[in-house]
Amino acid sequence: MKKILITGCFGFIGSHWTSTLLKNKNYKITGIDIKDKPKNFVKNKNFTFKKISIFENKKLENLIKKNDFIFHFAAIPTPDTYINDPIKILDITAFQAVHIVKLCVKYNKIIYFTSTSEIYGKNPDVPYKENSSRVLGSTDIDRWCYSTSKALVEHYIKAYSKHNGLKYIIFRLFNIYGPNLNGRVLDKFIDKALSNKTLTINGKGTQTRCFLEVDDCMNAFYKIFSNKKLLNNTFNIGTNKQTTIINLAKKIIKLTNSKSKIKFKSYKKLSKLGYEDMFLRVPDPSYLISKTKWKPKVSLDDGLKRMILSIKDTNKK
Ligand code: UDP
């Protein structure tokens, strides 16, 4: 049986990946998280939960030693935190992740690391290939601390792979959404729309994102994980279908039958808070497609409907 450690097992990506893996009875999974959230998989006999923070180095080291594959997902991918608590972002996303990478080297374990589309920053030259340039703003802008943290970890992974034989996969995630998402534009807009509160759009709303439903993301993960020949690769995980934020807001208001209004917040005000936006962020997923024949299946409308239902369900509890 393959032994797998998942950090952040109750987080957005972690919980979906744990559920996905548990469908296959050949995996013994240990999940760690700082929060003990009730999830449908906690009673599965192939799953063990340990309430451990990634800062508990001794316990973490023991777990890494005992497992074959390490999925390091624990992070805080929420732009509000990039600007409100950049130190926390740097400590968790950069330094503890580097520590985990080093432990994987020490014990010869395979690491699967969720990186980010934020890596490419505001490079206007879209779509991004995995080797596209990173174009970031000044370090005066706190927002870039997340991109920089993930890039630092990627550098460590690639350097250890080259010099010490570390085996790895890096997933660069492009605006994945679905049930349990927290702190991003989609859950914020749905929450507001369901309670008829005003949706706030940063700038004019002409900026775009390419949204990918989490089941399609899990499918990509599984295809990559199932094929050992793909090790030591970095993959963009996303679609190239762009949606403007204003259209997203209108769509959500319509799908929820909401009376919410839309207001606009100027970028001038936001920049004073340490925020800078990206006007577009488009992946080129052709490398992933060529290696795995992956194809996204869920339309934005269907994905939004599923997410709205799930948020309504949670609100009832
Ligand atoms: N956004 C917005 N209003 C909000 C939250 C986000 O207009 O309440 C915009 C944000 O400026 C960005 C896009 O929605 O252009 C996606 O933001 P998100 O926070 O989901 O993360 P990002 O894709 O920027 O990493």
C-alpha cells in the first residue's frame, strides 16, 4: 500500500485531493492540519488525521520519514492575507515549505508541491507557458510576497532535484474554485449575493481570470500522480477561457436570484493598502494536455451552480 502524507488536508485543495485519493483503496493517507474540520472522509479506514502544525518540526519529520509521497498543500492562498499579514505568508509559504523540501531530500521522499499562477505576476505576455518570465512589482507592494515565497520553494525543489536527486512535481494552480474555497473572489461574491449584500469590484472589473473547477483540477492531479514517468516536471493547471470580473459578478447575481448591487473600489485606494492587481492571468495548458490527455469538463455555469449549492448547505448548518 502506498503511504501518503498530505499537509493542509482540510484546506480547499487538500480536502478535495484526500477525497479523490481515498476512492482508490490502495492508499494509506495521513492528513495533517491545524484545524479539525468534519469532512466526509474522516471515518475512512485508510485515513488518519493528526492535528499538527507544519511548524511542529519533530512530529513533521517523523511523518515524512514514515510516508512515501508528500503532498505539501498547507499555505494561505488568500490575497487579503498577502497584504494584511505578509510575515505569516512568508513564514508558512516560504520557510516552512523549504524545511519540508529539505526533509524530503533527507529521507528520499517524493514531493508534490502546489505552487501558483501568481508566479508569473503581471507578465502581460499571455498565455503563460511553464517557462514564461516572472514579472513582479516592487517589494513595497506586499501582494508579491506570496508569489516570491512560492518561487523560492520552487527554486529549492529544482536545485535539490538537480544536485541531490530529489523527485518532485510542481502544480501551478490557476484560479481553482469549488466547494470549500475560502477567501477568493468566487466565494466572496457568492456569499454576498446570497445575503443580498453589495459586491465590491476592484478597479473597473475588466480584469480577467481563468477559472477551473476543482474536480477538473483533481483529475489533472490524478493523471500526473498515476504516471511515474512524469516526475520532475512543473505543470500549469488551468484553462485558457477568460472571464471578466464584472461578468462574473453579474453571472453570480443572476444564478443566485440576488438583489445585490455592484460597487467599484479604485485601484488607487487599494495600492495604499499594499495591493496590486493583475489585469489578466491566462495559462497555456498544452504541456499538461500533451503529457496526460487531460481535458476540463465542468463549465463555469455548472461549477458556479455546484458551489452556490454547497455554500447554501454550509450556511444552513
Ligand atoms: N476581486 C474583486 N472583488 C473582490 C475580490 C476579488 O474585484 O471582492 C478581483 C481581484 O481584484 C482580482 C480577481 O477578482 O482581479 C481575482 O481575485 P482573487 O482574490 O480571487 O485572487 P487572484 O486571482 O487575484 O489571485
